[in-house]
Amino acid sequence: MTADDATSLIHQELATQTTQWSLGTFGAIAEFLRDPGEPVDFGDGPGRLFAVTDRGGIGFGDLSEVRLVASETAVGQGWSHRVALCLPEAACAMNRRSVLTELGPDEAALRPQDRAGILFDMGLGTLQVDICIRTGDPALIATLRSAAGRSLFEAGIPAMGAIVAEGPHRVFISRAGRCEVYQPIPPADGKSPEGPHTHVLPQLLRSGRTHAATEPVPEGWVPFAHLVPAHPLKDAMGRPRPWDDAAHKRFQALLAATGDPELTALKQQVVTAIRSGSDAASFREPANKFARHTLRVSLRQLRAGPPLPGLSRWLEAFDKQAPASEDGADAYGHG
């Protein structure tokens, strides 16, 4: 895909209400999604694509260096899919501040009414994203200023407790875009709200990873955001739904256009072999973990469709955790 193709796709996906978004790094992400019929404002000026609701928003600037990478991963007895928005490793780095730092008014805020809010970098030191909060509350600003220059996790600092209690806007900023969340922060033992929300997990951040080990990102590239089109077997909340063949074909087209060519070729090889009646014993399981995920996802997707003679033997050989069946019934309640 060219830069213009990537921009066009992002523009299209922003307008698609079933597409979900995330921006961040491994262990810290901001998520944006919207309900059917939820009011949304769009921006499509030069270098400024965004979608914003009363609960949050996501926006993109210069996409000239962005590469899109689609992939699928076997999860549980199903699979997940996503398109990573990647930047070259040499061009993705943000400020990597390690202490709470006041940045001043957020003049790049997605909504005009938020641009007077004071932005604070939380000092989490992540590579491809600055993880910030934004507030106009004088008391919270004073508390944060009193802790500026220190780690939020330092003993005796009240800043983190104040952040959780007040629930300021969370603002995740990368070189090519930002995600903003306006909903309250749930308590430590609470459930994330439906719609836009954030996850910050220090134990995962400490790994220093830029993305999950199960995601096949090309060497030299770093994902800073992901878009997740509608899944053929799950709704936006992860609940099972009847097979959506249009959603499946739509993502397969993205996979063919932007996915790893070797994995795409493997998937076609597996599908052709099964549909032609080849025996599972004639196929050697790949040594590469990404290829093994591709094999398992391919089998699960075939299992969700019409019955295929011999598919159960492939499932038994290469995906034992998914119950095998000759009648085409799948693990998601679809036959």
C-alpha cells in the first residue's frame, strides 16, 4: 500500500462505526470505539483525520511513513485480527520521559474546548507513545505540579491517587496520531467502561516490548496503533454472533493487501489442500510460531463454514484444543 492508500483506508475505517481502534504500546493502550448511531464528529482536513464522540476520540496527522500490517492470531478456540499502523523504528520514538512532567496547554487536542487543558506526561518512558493526562481542574493541577519531576510510583506521592479519583482525560500521543479518552477511570477492582477506555499495566510495561510476541510485525517497524474491523463471529463486546461472511471477506482482502506474504501464501496452501481432499498426514506443521498461528486460524475459519470432508483430521492433527467435527459445527455455536 502507498501512503495515499493507507490514508484512504484510515479515512474509510474512521467512518465505519463497527471498527475499533487502539493507540499505545505493549502494556499501555487507549481504545476508541463507538456505538451504532452514537453522535460523532469527523475531521478530514490535510494531515488531520479524526473521529470524536462525547466519550473519546482518535486522530491522525502525517501518515507518509506509516505502513499497515494486517495479521490474525489463534486465541482460545477462536481467533483475533487487527491491522497494525507501524512506523520505522528510527522514526517512531517519542520523548520517553521517566518522571511526571507538565507540558502546558494541549493545543493539539482533538476538540477545541479541550485545548486550554493542561497536559502532563505521566513519565512512563515508553518508546512509541507519550502517555499523558489532561485537566483543567485547579486542585488536580496543583497536586500534579507538586509532584512534577518525580516518578508517579514513588512512595508518599499523592498524585496517582488523585489521578484515579478525579479521572482526567487520558491522552496517548504518537508521532502520527493520538487517542483521547474522556470517560472516568474505573477503580483498581472495577470493570472498564463500555466504549473508549485505557489500560496501563506496569508489569507488562516493564517487559520493554513494543507489541505482543504473537503479532508478526516486520523487522525494523514498530506498531503505534491498531484498527480492528468487525469480526465475522464476534460483536464489538466479544459476544458470539452468527457468521458474517462479508466481514470475513473484507478482512481477508486487507490481509492479502498488507499481511506477511509468506503467511498469506501458507494460508492459501492450507485451504487449497483441505478443499482438494489432501490428508493431514501429508502436511508438515510449520516450525515458525506465526505460521502455526496462521495454520490454526485457517482451520478454525474453515470449521465455521460449510462441512468439509477430512477437516476433522486436520483439526485433530494441528489444533487439538478445538473440538473436531465432520458436520461443520464450530466452537462458536455456528453450524
